[in-house]
Amino acid sequence: MIAGALLPFGTTIFSEMTRLANEHGAINLAQGFPNFQGPPELYRAARAAMDAGENQYSRSLGHPALVAAIAAFHEQQYGLAYDAETEVAVTCGATEGIAAALLGLLDPGDEAILIEPFYDSYPALVARAGAVARFATLRYPSFDLPRDEIAKLFGPRTKILVLNTPHNPSGKVFRRDELEFLAELCRRHGVIVLSDEVYEHITFDGAAHIPMAALDGMKERTVTLSSAGKTFSLTGWKVGWATGPAALIAGVQAAHQFLTFCAATPLQVAVAAALRGLDRSYYDGLRADYRERRDLLLAGLEAAGFRPVAPRGTYFILADFSTLSARGDREFARELATLHGVAAIPPSVFYQADPAAGSKLLRFAFCKTRATLEEAIARLAKVRGRSA
């Protein structure tokens, strides 16, 4: 029996498309996990932590070594100073951080503003908290912020704005003027920002990631989420963290302590070593490697008849398929996986106010090896002319 608040959300589309990929031998460009190894330093650090006895529960808010490394990293990277003891919370991946923040900060009847297309856990967790979601829509191909539309959503019951930049699935990196616009609305209405910035180190074409907390008057009202899984290509480790003012982190922790209590101790120690030890060349290489993969898949999609938008961040591409098929995105995604051997995500499930805005798009992940992408491109090249 499923709780009524979650019943409308069904099974996540990621599980559905990965199941199809496994059943039909399709290349999985649906789920955003790298199929290559992360930095070897992290594996060595994790083994050393286990050998040193770091195998029991850590402090719930995070292992002392990791929270100290996170605080130092954010100050060095962005000039944002956080108290390691009270203003950092380590969670079991950023998705648990999202859950802890929404469950710990929202009360029944509060309103949360979501920007669609959204990461699919956002509305489900808002609903589980008993709050009401309000939506503004980014639209293909520009994905510009709909300023008038979003301004109308702010009201006396608005508690949280959920922001995601760089943005999954569009690949948009919010510009400073867009962030300033949102920040001014939040300051005026006394609204908290939950800023999902897990792709902060994966940007292209000169796009600069700007943390919402770095804007004037926003550090004291922003909880920022980061992810070792995205930054170090270790999604299965499920180590994420939230930074913010002590009063808001206390809300995150109030839920986190009852959800998972703590993330895996030796993995926290290893991530701490990575944050302290990997220099700028690692992050430059990460962007360069992903830019090469992005450009390879963009060219393959265009050659196959799709109309992709070049992402300026993340490792996802949204591509219009309307010249290839008259079907909706879910039906075409199933056809692509079962008949053509490539799995992608139908993004209409990431919209609630206007699902039609995503009904002619598919999301492809390029966090894969070059060989995997080349094989996927070869399969996609056969789609043109074979779809009804």
C-alpha cells in the first residue's frame, strides 16, 4: 500500500527506462551514471580508511574530516565561509539532501516554487511534506527564465524556491541576471532557496557557475546541495552535502537524522581526501573530457535527424525528435530502446504545469565512454526513416 501523497508519482522514469535497456540490450543513455572509473586516489583513500578502522557510524552531520574539507573547499572555490560544525550536513547523496531539506523545512500548507522541467524527486517530496508545489516552465529551445510567470507564483504562503543550476535536464546554466532576479524576489518575499548545484563543476563554452548563496543577501537564506557522485564520477557512493546558515541546516539535520542518520563512513573520509588533495587540473580535465563527449553526441544526434540543444552545463542533452516521429516522448523512447537499442529519458515526466512542453523531446546522457557513445551514435544513425 502506497501513501496517498506519493501515489500519483508512480515508479521513477529512471527505473523504467533502465529496466527496458537491460531487457533489450540497449545502450543506457537514460540514467545519468558514468560507465567509467573516477579518480583512483579516491579508491585508495577509501581502502585506507577501511583498513584504519573507519567502518562505524560517523557523526550524523558528517565525518569531522569531511565537513572540515567541505567548509575549506567552499571558501576557496566561492569565497563562502561556513562553520564546519553547524553549517554543513553530509547526506546519502544529494537526493537524500533534497529530501531532508524539503521534509525538514516545509510545513503542511506551505508553498514551494519549482522550475520545470524538474528533477523528479522535487514534487514528490514537496507532496510528502504536505506542501503545495507551484510551477514555472522553461521552454525549448532557449530555456529562458519566464520572469513574469515566476514572479506571479510568489505569495504569502511561499516558503521555498527550488533552484537547479546547472540545470538537469536542459543543460542550462543560469546567468547572473536571472539569479539576481530570483534573489530579489526571494529577499522581498522572505523565501528560502534550496539550490541544487550538483553539476557545479561541469560547465562549457565559458559558462560560469554562480552559486545562489554568493549573491548579496542570499547566503543567510540559501541551502546549497553538492554531490561527490557528480564531481568525482562515483554516483554509487551516494555522498552529498548541504551547506547553509545554521538555522536552515538544523532543519535539514532534523530530517536527515531519521532518514539515514549518516553516510558511509569510509567513503566520507575518501571524499575529504579528494576535496583536499585534487588540484585545479582535475576540475579542468573533468570539464574538458565532458566537453569532448558532449560534442561527439551532439554531432551524432544532429546527423540522425534530432534537433539537440547544446548544453552549457551538466552531462545531459535535450533533443527534439519531431522530424523523426509523430509519437509522444514516452512512446518514442520505448521504441528507441526496444527497436533501436538506445535508451533515453522521455522528459514530459519532468513537467507538471505543461507536460506538452517536453512531449517532443528526449534526454540523452553523455557521461559514458567514447566507445559507448560511438556505438550509440551508430545505432541512432539507423533511426531516420524507420520511425513512423
